[in-house]
Amino acid sequence: MVEEAASPYRILIAKPGLDGHDRGAKVIVRALRDAGFEVIYTGIRQTPEMIARAALQEDVDAVGLSLLSGAHMTLFPRIAAILKEEGLGDILIFGGGIIPDEDFPLLRKKGIDRVFGPGTSLRSIVDYLKEALASRKKAADGNKKTRKAQEGAKAAK
Amino acid sequence: MNDVRQLARRVEGGDLSAVARAISFVVDERPGSEELASELYRRSSSVHKVGLAGPPGSGKSTLTGRLISYWRGQGLKVGVLAVDPSSPVSGGAFLGDRLRIQDHAGDPGVYIRSLATRGRVGGLTPTIFGAIHVLEAAGFQKIIVETVGIGQDEVEVAHAADTVLYVVTPGLGDEIQALKAGIMEIGDIFVVNKADLQGKDKAVADLRRALAIGAEASPADGWAAPVLATSALTGEGIAALGEMIERHRDHLDSSGQRSRRLKDQLRAEVSLYLARRISRSVEKRLTERHLSALVERKTDPVTLGQELLEARGAA
Ligand code: B12
Ligand SMILES: Nc1nc2c(ncn2[C@@H]2O[C@H](COP(=O)(O)OP(=O)(O)O)[C@@H](O)[C@H]2O)c(=O)[nH]1
Ligand SMILES: [Mg+2]
């Protein structure tokens, strides 16, 4: 088999909501590109359905949501729910913007792995993403192996 | 491998999440991707592929959005592959075409995929052909390939598309006359986009004049590349462009050019595959010891290269 350097992770950066605060999203897009990710940016004013569709068609590993308008508690969980409905539950969801600390626990419960506020260093976002994706990949590979092993055991019986 | 077959069947059923997964398989060259590619290729047929080339910012992505609407209006399913460059430094990429191709988000008859060049010059990704075959197998009736528009490199799009649109803007002015020879030859239709801006007529005239000077004035294949003005912003000229694309396709059919082009494309695909496989397998034989021998001038790169090539198959 061909042994190859792993392909770059693909990330969708999306801006839900009706506001035009896109500076943060663009900063993140650049930082991730410069850190070796392939980044697709949807642009502003995306509905949860549009974001899910883009994630599906682009076959991304993660979706990063940017929201400064205050609507994160409705929009973020909605996006997570649609992704799950579409069978995309294993995509990592993270985000950032103006999001008060006290909202973190509930967002996490709803499937948003982590959020980053103003002033976060780009370095720490990049490090987080690399680690989170690597550990997911490991877990997924592990699952596949156990499944195969189980199937093998069944077949042997 | 059962999983691969299953994925292939889902692609053929037009399942967009399977299409997305299959393209990843092929462009990442994951285990099973070759089996998938051959499954899909043998069971599908070729589709009219329209390539868009031209400098960055000329409006290729916006125009792509317009062409999608035009063909959707005729009930055709449209697949899009939009290619942007990878950073040679980080290996990452900003894939921004999707940003300009909006309004089709909820339409199951449209599939858009952004791809990075991943270190390949020439405006196309190494595995673009595989991605095209996935779209063919999924039943798309028009395929659009948008390439990075950087200079001479983009002539490669001619190896992947049946009808090549070359997109410029009025602002380019005198530069049009200096268009590189290769580009003048690959364009089947020249588009002066942003016709809503000043200078459209001059740009069209300049382009026509430039085309009249070259060999394209009396083309061997009987198709003199036309120049059309469009505005992807207002929609002006889009229907005329759509009709011209069909005219070119009819010309390919009636002149017998279509199968010749298809063979050119397949030759490019096979030779790309061979180059990758051979260099990969032969390079594996290159050891530190070989390199030291070269440094010491005990052998030379050509002789060593020949020896490594001949040892192929043996190991
Ligand atoms: C610049 C700005 C604007 C600019 C936006 C320009 C643009 N194209 O982005 C303009 C002037 C247009 C604007 C307009 C408005 N604004 Co304003 N604006 C700001 C301001 C001052 C800074 C935002 C910014 O660009 N920061 C710089 C970027 C780089 O930082 P960032 O976005 O926070 O991103 C960082 C992190 O949050 C994180 N991050 C962000 N996104 C993501 C995504 C991912 C995936 C990850 C991992 C991380 C991440 O990483 C980034 C780097 O550290 C903020 C106040 C503030 N201090 O944040 C208000 C603010 C966001 N605006 C606000 C408001 C109310 C408005 C207006 C409605 C005002 C009005 N009444 O007209 C309008 C809305 C207009 C519209 N249609 O959208 C409020 C929002 C209130 C709320 N959340 O409840 C704020 C918080 C000001 C305030 N304190 O009231 N605004
Ligand atoms: N005025 C005008 N602007 C256009 C037109 N088509 C595209 N644009 C704008 O030109 C910029 C680049 O367009 P894009 O489609 O991304 O170009 P690409 O790099 O060739 O794909 C965007 O800001 C578009 O909105 C047009 O016909 N007229
Ligand atoms: Mg583009």
C-alpha cells in the first residue's frame, strides 16, 4: 500500500446569524490555513441548514462557528442538532466570539466541544484543534478495530 | 472490500454524503480508493465538463453560480469542483470559492466541492480526474471545474474539461493583448465578465483582435473561439453564454472532436497515475548509501536513476 503523509484536515468556518461581524472568522481562517489546515469559509448570514449542507458536501473534519451577536445559545445547538440528524455526528464542532463563560457548560452539553472568546491567542486555538482532531481520529480508528475484531470473533463461532 | 462497494452503490444512487465521502477517498488516496475509482469508472459514462480559467478575481466563482442556475433552469443536475492553491509553506489552503457560489444551498441537484492543489502546479489537483469520475457516477449532467487562475499554469484545465472558458475583466485592458500564447490556445470561449463596469467594449474588441492575429484565426478544428461579455453580478449575458457553451458541445460532437478530447484527457489521467506510482515505488529504493556514492562521485545521478528504474519489478 502507498505510505503517504496524512492529508490535511478540512475545516469549515461558518458565520451563522444576521450580523456582519466577520473579522474574527477571517482571522481564524487565516490562522488555520497558516497552520496547515484546508479551510472553507462560508461567508456571513448562513442559516443552520446552509452550514450543515456545506459541511456535508465538503466532507469536513470540523466546523468552527463564529458569533458575536449574542444568538449563540439558539444557533449553536441548532447547528449541532442538524449535523447529527444528517448523520454527521462525528464532525467536531467548536466556536468563538462574544460568548459569556457561564454559557460554556450548556453549549458543551449540546455538542459544542469548545468556545474561544476575544483575545484568545491563535496559537492556542490551533493547538486545541490539532489535538482534538488527532484524538478523535485515534478513537475512530480504535472503534473500527474493535468492530472488526468483534465481527471476526462472531464469524469464527 | 465490501465497504467500498457499498459506498460506490450509494454514490450511484446520488447520495450527496456518499459523493462527498467518495471524493475524499480519491483525493486523499485512502486505502480502497483505487478499487472505488475503478468500480465507479466502469459503471458510468462521460459527462460534459466545462472548465473555468482566468486570473483571480475575474469572477469565475460568481459565474459558476450563474451557470448552475442556468442549467438548473433546464432541470440538469450540476456538480462543481472548485480548486484553490495550497500554501507551499504551510500546506494549508484557503478555499474561498464556495463563498461566491451561494443560493443553491438547499438544492439536492447541486453539489459543490472545494479542493486544494496540494503542492501540484498546473491549476489542477493530482486527483481531479478521480473526483470527476465520482461526479459522473453520481449522475450529474454538467460538471464545472474552476481552476486557480495563475498565468501559464492553468493550461492544464484543458486536460480535464471539454469546453474551456477563459474569464477576464474590462480592467485588464492592455494586458489582454499580452495574454500568453498557451492561454489563447486553450480557451474555447472567452468571457469578458464584469460587463457592468466601464471598458467592456474595448476589452471585447482587444480580445477579438488578439485572437484574430494568432493561429486561432483559422483553427484546425473548425471552431473560432468567440468572445462574449457577461455580468455575473446582474446576470447580463449569462443566457447567451449558456447557449454558446451548448454550441461548443454540439461542435465537439459533430466534428468528432469530443472523442479526441476525451482520449487526451484519459491519456493525461493515465500518465499522471503512472508518474506518481513509478516515482513513488522507485524512490523507495533510493538509500542513504546511494546518496553518499553520489556525493563521492562514485556514480552519477543518471546512471543511478537508470539502475533504480531497472531494479523495479525485481523488488
Ligand atoms: C468591530 C465591531 C463591529 C464592526 C464589524 C466589522 C466587521 N466586518 O467585522 C461594525 C462597526 C460593522 C459593527 C457593527 C455592529 N456591532 Co459590533 N462590534 C465590533 C467590536 C468592537 C469588535 C469585534 C471585532 O472585530 N473584534 C476583533 C476580532 C478579531 O475578534 P473576535 O471577533 O472577538 O474574534 C476573536 C475571538 O472571539 C475568537 N473567535 C471569533 N470567532 C471565532 C470562531 C472560531 C471557530 C474560533 C475558534 C474562535 C473565534 O477568536 C478571535 C481571535 O482571538 C465588538 C466589541 C468587542 N470588543 O468584541 C462589537 C460588538 C460585537 N458589536 C456589537 C453590536 C451590538 C453591533 C451593532 C448591532 C451595533 C449597532 N447598534 O449598530 C452593529 C451590527 C451591524 C451588523 N449588521 O452586523 C455588540 C454585540 C452585543 C452582543 N453580543 O450582545 C459588541 C459586542 C459591542 C458591545 N459591547 O455592545 N461592530
Ligand atoms: N462588478 C462586478 N463584480 C463581479 C462580477 N462577477 C464577480 N464580481 C466580483 O468580483 C469579485 C471576485 O469574484 P470571484 O467570483 O470570487 O472571482 P474568482 O476569483 O475568479 O473566482 C467578487 O467580489 C465578486 O462579487 C461582475 O460581473 N461584476
Ligand atoms: Mg474563485
